[in-house]
Amino acid sequence: MSPTARQQGQQAEEAACKYLLANGLELYSRNYYCRHGEIDLIMGDNNTLVFIEVRYRSSSRFGSGAETVGPRKQARIVAAATHYLQANPKQARRPARFDVIFMRSTDAIQWVKDAFQSR
């Protein structure tokens, strides 16, 4: 039986987390939920707080992962990050950025740092 979309998403998040940990980031939180939305991973990169969206696509038939993080999705992630910072005031003193991990498989990872600024 093939995995469900939810299971594939969880596997992709796990692979992305392992990849980022191997690249020196520190994990603070997974799947941070609030009424504004969800942040897949919250990590530290030296002194910078990093909010990470993981996008997995099994095919490009309905567009690439990059095409699915448009202005509306970005606004939801920023709102959720603002909620996180209000709930964690010590973290709010640190510089922050928004990264996106795009994946076609768990071994084909593209990491875009500061993704919302480059759009």
C-alpha cells in the first residue's frame, strides 16, 4: 500500500529536519500550530531564528513546490511566526528569517534561505 499524502508530508518533514540538523541548525519546534496557521519547523542557525516551510511534490503535474508558497501562504506563515514570537518573547530578540525546503523525493532537497525576501 502506498503512503497517504499526509504520511508523505510527514516523511518529507522528517527528511528536511535531518538534512537541516546535518547542516548545523538546531531544532526548537516541529509543527507549531496556532489559529493563524502552521510552521513546519522552527530552528536556530547560529543566532538567527529560522521559520521553515517544507514543500513536497511527488510530481510537477500541478506545479512545483516553489509555486505553492505564494503571497497568501507567506502571509499565513508570517502570522503564525508572529504568534510564536509573542508566545516566546526571549526568541523575539533574535534576528529571524523564513526558509523553504522544496523536495521531489526525500533525497532531492532544495533549501532556499530567506525565501520570502527573494520573491
